[in-house]
Amino acid sequence: MGDCLMGAAGGRAAVEISVGGGNRTSGVMVSYPPNTPPEVLRDTVMQIHNADYFGVLFTVRNKGRTPITVDRVELQVAPGVTLYVPQGGVVGDTLPKRLESGEKLLCGIEYIDVISTWNAVNDVLKRQAQKSVAYAYLAAGKKIRSRNSIAIGSTHGSDIEDKPRSAA
């Protein structure tokens, strides 16, 4: 569940972030509930699902009636520090990707890259763990922020947290 944003000609997109893994060859991908320690996730994903990938996963959904094109997906690790999903894709769909109404894309960043970046930022800025968010950029020039976030490098592992919905 992410913030929805209207794209060109009425397209709407939503972004969601999770932690999980899968097998690149078979295309099987799994994600797990919030607050599950990353070590448990990694071991479970690797053993049960014969996975060759473990990382932060991004889902972008077209919730509108018109097609949208997702050009880029990124994870903001800290203010001014961003990791981009490679254009060729580490796992999941290749970017850019056109999504028809109701379609979604799934892509990810290796968890070791996320943790390494967070540790470097922490060493330089001397900051405690913070909530990192995902962004998707549409070809129409729109930027969509994920509703949920992930705490990287905290003592509780990688907690995923949904923002409370505002009263309508």
C-alpha cells in the first residue's frame, strides 16, 4: 500500500516496500511480514525457496485505468543518499516498464548493498537507524513515495512500517 499519485491522462500508481528473496531463474519471489529479523528471513528464504537472491523488494502497481511507464525505482537510505534499482534489474522486472491498468512490477536491490550503504552513512554521519522509503518515477515526470518504510541497521533488524492512513 503506497501513496497514489495521478500520472499523465489519469494513470495512478502506488509503491510498496518489503524484504524478501527469490530465485532469479524460476522467477519465484517471496516477502515476509514486518518486524521479522533479516537473519531469519534470509535463512528461511534461502533454505525453503532455493533462493539465490535476498534483498529489499519494491512493488509498483498501476491503480488507474490508463497505462503508465515506470522509469526508475530507488531507496532513500538517508537524506541525500539513494540506491537505485539498476536499469537492467538485479531481480524482477527490467526498467523502464510499461504497466497497463491493474498490472504491477516487482524489482529489488541486494540486501548487502543496502546494509553496506547504511553502515557507510552511519560511520560518516554518526546517525542512528532511520526509516528509509522507496520512490518510483514515472515517464510522465511524476514521483511517487512509498507509504511504508523500512528501518535499516536497527537493533531490531529491518522493520517495515506502514504510515497510518489519514482520516478522509
